[in-house]
Amino acid sequence: MEEQVFPGHPDVMDADLADDFGTIPRLELMKPLLRRIVDPSRLYPIQSWLEYAVEEPGGKGRGKRTTQARPPWVEA
């Protein structure tokens, strides 16, 4: 993860969005928030948003399940 952090900006990460956050380590995204936010009720929606799996419609057969960067409380 260190190679993805910009020098001088430890809380900014470069990410490839083609996989809808599927390859980004979620714990690394949560660490800066855990240091700054003390109210668990504020952290839970963010964590749910990062872990929420959705089913993407596929061309044939079943859709593909993926982790998407859309909070569970936001309708598709």
C-alpha cells in the first residue's frame, strides 16, 4: 500500500476505479478515518459502503457479484 500513497500526503491514495474498489484494501481506506472519527455511528455507514456487494447484470446467465462503491442506503 505504501507505493500507492503520495509522498507528503499519507491519506491520499491513487486507485484504479475499473474494478469498483474491488482491489483496494478496505482496511487501508478505513485507517485514516478510524484515527479521526470517534463516533462508531459515523464509521458504520462508511464501512458498509466499502463492503457492500451488489449484483451487476451480465450478458448471459447470472450477473456478477462485486463490491461497489455505492452505499447500501442509496438506490441504484
